[in-house]
Amino acid sequence: MDDKFFLSMVDKFNSSNISELEFNDGSVRFVLRKDIVGGITQAPAAKASAAQSADEHSVRLGISSGDGEKINSPIVATFYSSPSPDAPSFVKIGTKIKKGQTLCILKAMKMMNHLEAEFDCEIVAVHASSGELVEYGQELFTVKRN
């Protein structure tokens, strides 16, 4: 399965009234989940700040195919999986990464911050979708050290 499949599923899920969808074909598992807080759809990490962000609308995408170490967001920011909308993602499941390689861009206060790998690893799961607001400490990737 390619990125287009996952993005298509996210788009269809976003526009539906379904609150949770799980897909598992034996090699890849992903879960799409919407949490309703005061009538607003929000990611689970955003529940605590629902009063402050009642106008925000986000869905969390979690794709996984095994256990590993977590890479969390160091800041509150907008997650971008590629350098531009028409460019390929920096990483996807199965990508082998070298220390210092860019995993994603985190945009905060008009600054584009490149999140870089702190060690050689392989991407096992991606837990955010491009354009999604991520919270401090929110899981972005699951990786296995090489």
C-alpha cells in the first residue's frame, strides 16, 4: 500500500460521521479515530485544551506494524511530512534513516523546524498526518534502532 491509499482513507474518514476506523491486512495496521469534545472533533492529545481550541478540527492518524522506540514532538507545532505539498514525504514506514536525517518539519511561530533523527533507525510507524497540529510530547514516529 502506498501513501495515496492512506491519504485517501484519511480524507474519506474526515468527511464521514464515523468516529473510529481500524484497518489491518496482516502486515500493516492503522487506526483512524475522532474524539468528540463539546461537539468538536479533536485529537486525543487536544482534549485537555478543548476550551482554548474549540475552533480547531483535527484527526489523529496512527499507523503501526510493530513495537519500537517513540519519537515525540518537542514543541507544539504543525506537522509537515514533506518539504512542500507536491514533494514526497521525508520518511514512510520501512524507511531507513541515518542520524541527522530530517524526519519531518514542525512549523511553529512561522519558523520551519526540521526534526532530525538522533540515531540510525528504521521507521516502524507514523502517528501524525501532514498539516496536523501536534502537541508537545505527542508521538510522531515509532522507530527501531539499526
